[in-house]
Amino acid sequence: SNRTDHTLDFFVIDDVGKIQERPDFRIKLDNFEPYGFCLGSVFEDRLSVFVNFKNGLLQHFTIMHDYDGFKHQLEEEYKFDNQLEGMIVDDSSNILYVGEEQKGIYSISLDNRDSKPFLFESSTDDNKYIRYDIEGLALLNDEYLIASTQGNFSYAIFNRESTKYLGSFKIMDGVFDAVEETDGIEVIRDSLSAKYPEGILVVQDGFNYNDNELVSQNFKYLDLGSISKFVDSLSTQK
């Protein structure tokens, strides 16, 4: 998502993992600056693109590719009261999860155009472990959703079916400094190496320190296996 040009920029990754300097395809977004963004395979014959904006607007585009190149069309729009942030779509159930900064987390069924966003009541500020803003969202596995809560530097776990809050964790000092004020997060569930056989959690670190010196923000990644064990322990306690 390109806030400078108000576009969505798409790059084709070649067989050896490289991309071109310029995008292969762009979607112009008029006068809106894009914020949260995600992709999904909602339809068999085209790719779904979800983008949201500061004014609470969420748009669903689809992209097709044939011998004439890339084409896109606007499929659906939703309007929320406040600024939106992170999103993630579950391709297996066609459910989109949306984070609204000053409200909480919503789920939207994409199988029905008349579907209304459903709020996770446990994700609002009434929950003493949730402190706005709700930022990044990721699917931990088939059962759980993880959200970064920027106000208290933590990561909240929710059961996707019941929408219940299960618990939270923080990323403290270790080999590297602790993680604070996270925006985006992502979960990669593939086996990446012998060290990370179950994948990794990637988080953006808003306050990145080198010893006692504040330096540029960066990304930290953690072993997904240890996080999954923690979540499993929460589910057995509830």
C-alpha cells in the first residue's frame, strides 16, 4: 500500500525470488491514503484485495490476469466509524478480520454480500487487558487470532469461533531488546528451518534500542512453536 501515491502496488516475484524496481500493476485510490491491506483467495478465478483508510472506509477489489495483462474491479465497500488498521482474511472460511483502532476487532463473512461486520466484544477497551489502539492482526492457526494492542505493548489471543479473549503476552528483553508499540504483525506457519520447524511470528518494533541508544525501527521474529504452546495452555485453562 503506497500512501505517497495513493495506490496499491503489485510486484510479480520471479522464479528466483526477485522483483522489478517498478510495480507490475497498480490500482489508483483517488484521494485516499491507504492504511491496512491484505490479500486473499475468496474466489477461484481471481485474487481478492482488501484496503482500508483513515476515514473508516474499507474496499474489496479483485484482480484478474490474462494474456492482456492485469485487470481489477471494485467488489464491495464497508464503512466504519473510526480509523481502521490491520486486516487478515481466512481463505478456508472466507472470513475477513478487521481492526478498528478505537473500537475492536470485527469479522465479516465474504460469502454473503449483505453480511454486516460482527464485533468481538472481548476485544474492546472494556477488557482490562486491551488498551487501544488495536493494530496488527494475524491468524495463529485454524482456531486462533492474534492482535497487537499498541496501548500496552502486548499481543492478545482470541478464539475465532467463540470470539472469546484467551490471554495476552509481551515480548521482553532477550538476545535483543524488548518490543513496544507494534503496528503490523504476521504469522508464517511453514517450516522454515530446523530452528523454526513450526514457523515464526514477525512483529514491528516501535522503540528499537541498541544498548541504551534509540535507533531506527525494525522487525523482530520469534519461534512460533513456543507461542503455540503458550496459546494451547491458555485454551486448556478456559
